[in-house]
Amino acid sequence: MSLPPLGPLAPGGAGREGEYSRWLDLTGRTGAEINVSPVHRLRIAGPGPTSLAALPTDNRPSSRQRGEAILAGRWRFGMSHVETPDGHAPWGPEFPTFHFADRIHRFHWLRDLGACGHEGEARGRALVMAWVEAFGKWDSFAWRLSVTADRLVNFLSAGPWLFEPLPGESRTTLLESIGRQMRHLQFSGVDETDLVSRFRIAVALCLCGAATEDGRKLLEQGLAMLEAECASQILPDGGHVSRSPEALADALIDIHAVEELLLRLGINAPLFLAKLQPRMAAMLSFFQLVDGGVVAANGGGDGVNGLVRTALRPHGGVNSKFSFARLSAYQRVLANDLNVYIDAGPGPDRPHGARAHAGALALSVDDGPERLITSCGANPDLDPELREASRRTAAHSVLSLNGEDSAVFTPDPFTGVRAPDGPAQLAVRRMEEGDQHLLEGQHAGWRVRHGLIYRRRLYVAMNGARITGEDSLSRPMSEAAPQFPGGLIPFEIRFHLHPDVQVADGPDDKTVYLGLPKRQHVWRFRSETLLSVEDSRYWGSEIAQKTRQLVIRGVADPGADGSQAPNCVRWALSRVHMGD
């Protein structure tokens, strides 16, 4: 049986034109309500599959904590929440935000209920049937292409517990809605402009085609689309074109799910599925940290919830030894337990930059299983306004000049979303000097606006006990000193700390101590100039967390060569041994 709604269904977006306009400004074309012709509605109508030949394996991690909250009637996505009385579905009155509506219609939360045993499975079935009664034939917001693809994958991946216990009439009703949604993607999936969503649509078509009777044509269409999207989105080095490690993990899980279902059904899987996965697994291993997650970068989170381990599990003990991902554009230094990453790439070519960040030369530091310096990160439930904020240079552990981003965000006419251009002349080199690794990078992101080149040098001790850094702003020697009416230009160098890091004052206003609780390690951060400890946010995990950031502020002379203050700031991060 299904659950009754909270009240009468409200028309999508009624009286919320301002919010809807802002939603579109942040999500682009993929966030817009989908308007189709009456002919399309007729084409997708009809019976659903009579049975399911097999169901894909759900390899994504679940959150029992979220499942228990939903069982208690508490729904939260980002900053918005809804509470429902016992025995009622959450739809009816308007959802608090378009983002909340977007997330709930995707049904990612269905596996969280499934993790709560028989009670969670029963509630999941009731909520699915309640959704089918309310939205199962059509809704201009809930049937957007990317949302429909996610929902179909999540319905099928729920497995037998969703379908088998349903009484005959309810099961037929659910399969009829699934049939409509399948045909909707079949006829309109190519219209999706968001590249990650196109990948997911191809996966949904493959899984639906393989799982349903007479689905051969749908499967062929899905495999053709998936091969094209893989060619477009998976780089030759195995990375994802968005440069997001978490997006790479998601894509690897999806590709494996398609291949595994085909093989289980005795269908020959296309060669491209087998060829891609080892390269992708090797690159994902490059990004994997000791805690099992990945670097939180370029629109992705840290994957500590098990996503990365799940993605790598079918591929054995992959352990990438390389230190530079040329096409994915990251540098890595391993020095005993110390793990250092530098973002060495500009924004991806369009139209692949819809989720990309302006984080060139940003730093990430981990001490064994504990994260120390990171970026603010992002997660799928993060509200669009905060996701946009997470893309800014100030949300990364790097210098920002005059409050401006190192890359320029401009609208991409294909996706309707702002994407970062640049920074120009970005280059990173590495070498060994004595007992140190040297990473040296520079870019000209502010050259046109302020006439300055940004350089970052990092000296990492091979014993993993010290990082010495130098951030500088300089005028190119070949150019005359520019004249700016404002004179000196303010800058900030930020070091965002992971929420687990404990901060203690040092002996002066240039020093702080950073404690890592798991192994009781202590690090000392010292700057040549005044150092402040300020509030920050970490969005790289499943829930937003308060944290702290270290900030060095200064002013740059637009005519200086960057060799000394005020245009050059030196700092050091060193491990403190008890008794020192």
C-alpha cells in the first residue's frame, strides 16, 4: 500500500517565480521544468514491462542514519527539511525549495531505507507507490531527464525487496510508470545538456534495457550513448573530464554495474566497458587517501562514506605509484605518512566545466589517515547557493587576490551554467632538491586585471615532517609597472582545515598548533606575517560541518618583483615531536 500525502498536491513553482529564477541561474538548463508536446505524452503512454529479467546490483553505500531519520518522518536535503506525521508521504504542499524537490524526486534515499531492515523496506515500498500515485504519469519538474534517470536507476537497484512483495495490481502500476519513464528517456534523453546527467541517462537506458523483457532496442540505444559519453568524459589517463575524483568514482560504479548485469544475463558486454575500467580504477587509486576517500575537489566530496572503496573493490588491490596525472592535472607527493596534492589544472574545456572550481594551485595535506588541510568541498545534497560558493577561489587552500577568483566564471551557452575560464599560463613543475621534493607552480589569472603573476613553491621534506611554502605575486620583468588608481592590492592566503583538526594558539600571533586526534600528532603552522584563525565550512562529507581556516592577509605592490615582502609570504608546516 502507499502512504497518503501531507495535503493536496501544489502546482510546481506556484507563486515562487523569484526562487525559480534563482534556481535556474544556478542549475542552468538541466534545472528547468520540462515542457513536452501532447504527442510526446501519447508516445510514452502504454503498458509497462510484464516482468523484470534481472536487477542490477546496488553497489553504492547507504546511510542507515538517514534511513532511520526518514522512518521517523524527518527529511533533510541541504539546509531544508520537512517533518511528516506517521503514515504520511512528504509530498502534497510545496516543498520548501526547488533543491529539496530535486533531491527527493531522485530517490537516492531509497537505499538508506533499505538499510533499515524489513521496516525500512516496507516504508520504501509505500513511499514509492505514493510517489507513483502522485507523479507516476507526468510532472514537469519531477520528470526532468536527469532526475528521471537517477530515479529509474535507484528503483531498479533497490532489488527484489522493492518489487517482489508488492501485490499484483500495485506491481503492475509501478511497472507501468517505469515503462513511461523508460520511454521518456528513450525519446528525449539526447536533449539533456548537462554532461554528467547524459552519462547517467545512458546508464539508465542500459540497465532498463537489460532488465526488462523485449528491451534489446533500448539496451542498444543505451550502450551506444554510454560509449559516446565515455569517449567524451573519460580522459585517456582514466580521469574524469570534470577533474572531480568523486565524479570518477561514480562513473566507475555505473560502468561496472552495466557490465555486471549484462554478464549475469549472458549478454556479451561491449569491449569498451572492460577496457575503460582498469584505467579508471588506476586513476581513482591515485586520488585515494589512507582514510579510503579521495581529495575533495572540483565539485566532489571526500568519498569517505564508502563510495571510493565500493568503486575500487571489483578491481582488486589497485595501488597507483605515479605522482603526476598529466591530463587530470594533479600533482602528488608522498613522503612517508605525509600526502600532498596540488591542483595543477585550469577549468575544463566547455561544456565540461559546469561543476568545476577556480582552485588552481590549491593545496591538500593529509597525515596518514587524518586530513589536515583541504578545500571546502561539495556534496550532492549541498544547496545550489553553497555549491556556487564552494567553487570560488576563497573556498580553497590557496591565494586569492582582491577578493577575485583566479579563473573567470562566465555563462556556458550550452549548459546555461557559469563555468571557469583559465587561469591562463598555468604550469607546475616538480624536482628533487637534496632531501626535499619541490613543487613549483604559477599562473597568470590576475595578469589582465592587475598585472601580476602568482607563484607558489612547496618544499616537502622526504621524511614527511615538514612543508615549507612560499606564495608570491610579481610583475613580469618584460612589462612596465602598471598604474592602478587604488595602489596596493589586498590578498589572502587561506588554509582550510578539516573539521577533525584541533586548533590551539601558539606563542605569538604568527604561530598556531594543529592537533590530529586519532594518532595524537601535532603540527605547527608558522607564517612570517600575522596569522589569523577564522571560521570556515566543510561541505565535502555527507553533512555540512563547521571548521576553521588559517588566513594570512597582506597587500601586494603591482610593480614589485615578488622576491620579498609585501609581495612574498613564506610559511612552514612542521610536525612537532612531544618534548620539543
